[in-house]
Amino acid sequence: MQSQVVLKEQTKNNIIMRFANSTEPSVLTDIYDDSVNLALWQRDLSSEIKADVAQFIGAAKHLDRSAFIRAKHIEEDIRDELKRTTLGDAFISNTSELVDMFCTLFDLDQVGFRIRLLDLPMCPRFHIDRVPCRLVTTFSGQGTQWLDGNNIDRGKLGHGSQGLDDSESGLYSATSSIENMTAGDVALLKGSAWIGNEETAIVHRSPPYKSAEKRLLLTLDFLS
């Protein structure tokens, strides 16, 4: 299946931005298109990965690990980082594949790896990331949300909201502007440190908290 590129965002400077989505992992290469600020691989997790995650979440109370993962020692480094958890071979193998894809796509020798078990919103306000590009995927629970930017007022981000909730500040015109990832989806989010994307970084947030829900979230970052 060819990646489906969807027109989704227009800035105040009349620069048209898009997000690309597909069920094929090759869609992630679309992040190099200057007009794309989010590339979304819509994938289904295998039953083995779901079982690994369910077993871990059922027993774990907390997880927040950060590490540098070397491109030449990906699985070794991830196994070392997760050795004190009950996350099994299926999860580690899949996570290793994602890190390898990220390193290959951006020609990186190492990446910043962070995995968290969350029972509260991590970034409940809409915001942009001041990084070149970040990989985000949720293995369980709600996925990251982002804004259909046709009606975004970026001046309402951060202090521009004047303390008002995002739904009241005028940042977006309607709840229908909010797009959602689902568990398993893999997204590349282009930040403001990507050259040429300083004014068009994707606007996103953690999803609103649902009672008793636990989210298992993985993020990958460039290292400076």
C-alpha cells in the first residue's frame, strides 16, 4: 500500500503542512518531505507483544527508564536496560526493531531511549517539541493526540494561553481538530529544531487521563 499523504495544516504564513499515514512502515521516510511534519505508521501489535505488555502492566507499579542505545548494540543495550522488568522477548525484539529503524532512517550512532509506565497525563497541554524529530509509540492505553492545524492559533501555545485551558484559549476552533494515535501506532513528530520547521512543528499532547488506565509509552530522540 502506498503511503497516504493527507493535507492537514496551514500556518499563518500560508505554508501548507501535511501529515502522512499508512499501514506500511515505509511511510516513515516521508518525514524528509519538507511539507510533512508528522509521519504515522498505523500498525497492529502481535498477540505475543500484547501478552508481554499485559503481563508487565498487570504486575508493575512504576517504570521510567532512560538510556543511550548504541546503533551497533541495540538489543544488547535494551535487554540490559529492561533486565529488571518482566517485559519479554517479543517486546524487546520489537522495540529493538524500532530503534534500528530510527537509527537507519537518520544515520545515528546512538539514540536517546525512554520508556515509561504512566497513570497520569505526561504533557496534558498541547505543545511543540524543541527537538529535530521524536519517535513516539504507545504499547498500551490511549495514544498521543495532535492537532489538525487548519485552524490552529499558535500564538495561544504556552504563555500565549494566558492561563486558560486549551479548549478555552482559542488554540483550536473545535474538538474535531484533535487527531488520535492508537496503541501500536508509530509516529515521527517533527519538532522546531528540524531545520526549516521552526514555525511549523507538530502541535501535540498526551491524551486526557482515563481512570485506572496505564499507558506504556516509548520515545526515541536524537542525541546532541
